[in-house]
Amino acid sequence: MKTVSVLNDVLGPVMRGPSSSHTAGAYHIGRMARDLLGQEPKSARFLFDPDGSLAEVYRQQGSDLAFTAGLLGLSITDEAFGRALDLAAERGLEVSFAIQSLSGADHPNAVEIRMVGQDGERLRVMAKSVGGGAVVFTRVGSWSVHLTGDAHELLIGLDPGAEGEVRQRLAQAGGFLEDPSLISQGRRQLLRVRRGEAVDDGLASAVRNLSGVRRVHTVSPVFFVRRGERLFSSAREMISLANDGGLSLGEIALAYESDLLGLTGDAVLAEVLRRLEVMQSSVHRGLEAELPSMQLLHPSARQILEAEGAGQVAAGGMHTRAAARAMAVMHVNGGMGVICAAPTAGSAGVIPGVVVTMLEEWELDKRKAGMALLAAGAIGLIVADRATFAAEVAGCQVEIGAAGAMAAAAVVEVAGGSAQQAADAAAIALQNTMGSVCDMVQGIVEIPCHTRNAAAASSAFICADLVLGGYVNPIPLDETVDAVYATGKMLPRELKCTALGGLAATPSGRAMPRLR
């Protein structure tokens, strides 16, 4: 099982919308596939299983653009991202997509890629996008693998008897994150090497030239390299450690991430604050007067915020302003703008709506806002470790529901509450969204995603206040997450990001005209 990281898996990636699973995850798969091929691709065919989610929504959610952008080597935030298919044609890269039964497709976001390089080299890989932009490669050629994009990796095909010399050469270079592992298929062998440092051309060439080496694949990380071990593996352990050290939830999350990634606390906080700036920018961008329409919705966040300021709404207050800011981020996401998934793109408005509201209205210093994000990240660690962030697996409750729980913990952190209180606020937020389905109208991350983000942002303050005010939560966070995951797995496929049920199946939803 992969060890979850706040920066790699929870507060990020920084990406273009609209979907972390179907856009960012697809991009990461394309980028890693390009590395594995080891040369400029000449053609690539992407196959999606008919029972999966990608088969239903890959066009609506920009997966075709994302896979292609990754194959081209573009940045995920490149302005040319939306033109990836045109750029591929201009560069002579033939890209195609098809729906076909896939052997071994054990996830709704499984994809098989059949690539041909410029020199005629062929490579077939299988991967899956597992939520929040995270990915797993399960097959390279005929080999079963487990590549997660958080290390510099070599896959070295060997003849029998070649292993010793190869290991010796690699040992001279050093930099192992763990002992190289060997798997065998008859008389063929594959040595997998995970390194903390980049595999330079000299090392790769030296290995290729060794006797008995048949093929060498290299792949660079798309996330921070994981160099250490996690401090805790449950909310219970997390709270106990925080209590023992007199730490808040944000502070224990900072220690966790520093140990896991081998970074200083200052370096971790600096990266968190960089992502906060992306969140703040997406809020402000989504409130601009001339924001273009999305695929189904016209922007409304600015109008709501102005109405609240003019006293034209029923109640108003910070909750409504946070809700409007959350919607603003989702407007940017829906327009394929740059956002920070938190923990997913479909839930990217909740935490910025809450934290930016506290930052700007309570005049927080940046460090305190960063600690609020880390507290939110701590809750995300538990959800990701015990469950998933993929609505394709467990419904909207593990995306917008998880984001609402994370945001509630952020509010408690800013208010000076304990790690226990932050976890309890997160737990009741999740308890109140348990069973929520993913039923995007026309497969587009707009309806009901935008208003759900807004409602979750507003609710985060309520859940924090209930706990800080004295409510005693009887079902702890670990058990709550387990129940959420079990409930999500009971949902039928039609209610898990396939646009086949719920609001997506209503006559009005189906009849909505596209605005662009």
C-alpha cells in the first residue's frame, strides 16, 4: 500500500481543471508513459473499459487533452494544455481513443496505452488513476509492476546471470530508496530500482551496455520523492502523538510530511504557502467580472458575493461569503483554469473558500493560514489511507464530503482548538455527507458540484462551532471514514461518476444546452 503524503496526495496537485482523476491523473499517466517509452512517441492508442468511468466521461472532463499533454511533455499548467490534440497533430503524433474490454481492469479509471516510438519501438502499458491525481502503473510490457510516480525508477530487463553485475554498477551510483527487487518470468528477469536522485544519461547508458541487459525503462517522479516513513497510520495515533507533543493538528501534519519527504519543516511550509497562493488566485479569478461561461453554467459567484454585501440575501455572513468564494474556484475549474486540487478538482473550491475567507476577513498571517491547510491535510491523510478520494469508487462523499471535513478541521486549527477537536469536527462533517452520490449532469464537473462545494464550505464553520461549543462526537474519525468507504462501495455504478443516475438522469439535466 502506498504511503500517503499531504503534498503528493491531499493538497494538490496544482493543475488545470476540471477533474483530478480524469484530468490530472490522466496527465500524470501520459507523462510517465512518455518516460517509459524513452523517446518521442509516433502514435498512441488509449483504451478504456466499457464498464469504467473513463469510457463515459473522458471527453467531457478533458482526459483526452490530459493524456495527450502528458505524452507531449507539456506542463500540466501550460497555456497550450487545451490545444494538446491540435499540437499532437502538428507534431506528427497520432493519438486515438477507443472503448474496449480490458483484461485486468480492476478500477473504473483503468487505461491501456499502446505506443509506438519514432524509431518503431513498441510499448504497451496499463495504468489507473486512483483519485486526487494519484496514479498506479500496473503493467509495463508483459511485466506486472507497481509504479506510483514518487521516485526516480529504473526497470531493467535481464537475462539469467546478469543481475550481479547490474546490481554492482547500480550500487556504485547509490541513491537507493530501498533494495532493488527482482521478478522472474521463466528465463527472463526484471530488476526494479527506486532512487531518490535522477537517473542521468550516463548511468542509464552504462546499465544498457552491460552484458545480459535487454531493455532499460526509466521514469521520473511526477510527485515529491518519498524518502522516509510515516509518523502515524490512523487518526487515533495522530491525535495521540499530537497530545503527547502538545501540538495542534497542523503542527503534527507538518512533522509527518517533513519526515516522510525528507524536507525541512520550513520547506514543507513554503510549498504549502505556494499552494495557498494558487488557491487565493483561483478565488480572485473566479470573482472577476468578465469571467467566461462554462459548459453548462454562467458564473454566479461574484453576483452572490455582491448580493450578500448589499444585504440582499436572507442571512448572509461569513458562511455565505465562504460559499461564494468556493463557487468562484469551481468556476475557474470548470473553465479549465489553474486550481489546486484539495483533495480533488471536483472539490477544489471548499478549502480555498474557507481558508481564503479566514485569511482575508480575519487578517490571518500566512503561517497561520498555512497551518490551517496542514490541519486540513491531516484529515485528508486519514481519508486517503483508509478509503479513497475517487468518486468513481465511493461517490461524492469522498470528494466534496472529504473536503468539507478537511475544511472543518482547518477552522478548528485557526480557532486554537485541539487536534482531537479538529478530528471530531471533520468526523461530523463526514457523517453529515455520508452516502452522497456523484451524479454530474452530462458528465461535466459543474452541476451539482458547484453548489455542493459552496454548501460544504459553509457547513465547515458550523461543524467546527458545534465541536468547539461542546458537542461530543461519539463516532471517531477512523470509524467514520471506514463507514463512509463501506457505504460508497455499496453505491451502484450509475451513481459513481458515470453520469447515468441521480440528477444526471433527470429530463432537465439531459436537456441542458451546452454554452460552449
